[in-house]
Amino acid sequence: MQRPFAHLVQSAEYYCSQNQQRMTPNRRHVLAILAAHQAPMSAYEILEAMRPKQASIKPPTVYRALKFLLDAGIIHNIESTNQYLICNHLEHPHQPQLLVCQICGHVEELPLTEHMQQQLNESAQVNGFHLIHHAIELHGICHNCQKRAP
């Protein structure tokens, strides 16, 4: 389920106010493109979608906006495909687990449970490792693609 764009912008504005940063026009434009697309997009797909309004836009501008939105927790990065998507759980900070369909590319976001997060942290600690960030992507076949399969 996608969040209304106004809610996404409001969350981004709140993040900005909490971190003494600005919601720049480029950040807002990237956010609007991702919200309108409602599916994962690469940075270059976002760049091409921005060109009609900003013909001279360059990749670093898009990457800076994406980094800001990632740091704000408003979008997620699908590391295996190098794509970005809107966070569906803006109401609370979390580490997501992303279910990626190998057939249609649909991505479902589920927040990690507190128990799962604790297990990851304990496993890292047992091995003398301080966990800072993790990306959990589970690749398989979504329900719709399973129904279509012979």
C-alpha cells in the first residue's frame, strides 16, 4: 500500500526540521517521482523522469537527493537491484525486510520484528561484530506470479 504523497512530504519536512536541513526542490521532485511510480526505480530511471522539468540535471544531484531520503528513512534501497522505493512504514523507524519477486520485480516491505532485530544483533555480538546497518532481501516468487504459473 502506497502512502499519499502529502504524507511523504510531511514526513520529509519533519525529518528536515529535526535535522536542521531543507527539503530542497530536487529532493521533493525525486520523492514525487518515486511516489507516482509506485514501484522500485533506479537512480537513472529517476534522472530520466526528472529531465522534462530539468533538462540539465546531472546524476550527482539525484544521488544526493536519494541519500538524503534514505537517511531520512523515507525510501529504501534494494541493494541487489540498485533500485529505490518509498517506505511503507513511515510511522516508525525500522529496518525492513524486502520480499523481491524474481519474476515481476514487485517488492513487498515488511518491518523486522523486534525479536528478529535482537537475534541479528546478538549473532553479530557473539562474533565480535558491531552491527551498524543491514539489508535483508528475500528473493522468491510473489503470490500473483505463483497463481499465474502453470
